[in-house]
Amino acid sequence: MDTPPNDLDARALGRAAPAKGLAREACPYAEGTEARTLWLSGYDEALAEGETPVTGGLAKHPVDGSSR
């Protein structure tokens, strides 16, 4: 699947997420929002159509040695 640009609707972004290397738990939308429901349903549709599920797809910030 070609990945769409990031200015599409939440469902389309969710459908593209596995191909972009994002895990389901990396959904960028807040719990309880319609956008989250759409993103997750798009993600699940992509998996149902054969995309490979991704695990551990949450971004990790590099350790810079400073304490904040």
C-alpha cells in the first residue's frame, strides 16, 4: 500500500500506520475521541487486509544525559 500524506483523515492515517512502522498503541489521538476511534479502525482494517502488525512502535527519545 502506498502511504498517504499526513494531511488525510484519521482513518486513512490509521490504515497507513503499519506500513509506516507504527504499532497500534502508537495512536496519536486521545482516549475517547472520534479521531482515535477512526485511527484504530483504519489500523485494524489494514491488518485485516494483510499488513503486518507492528509491536513496540512507540517513539523513544534519545537519552542526552541531562536530568529534567
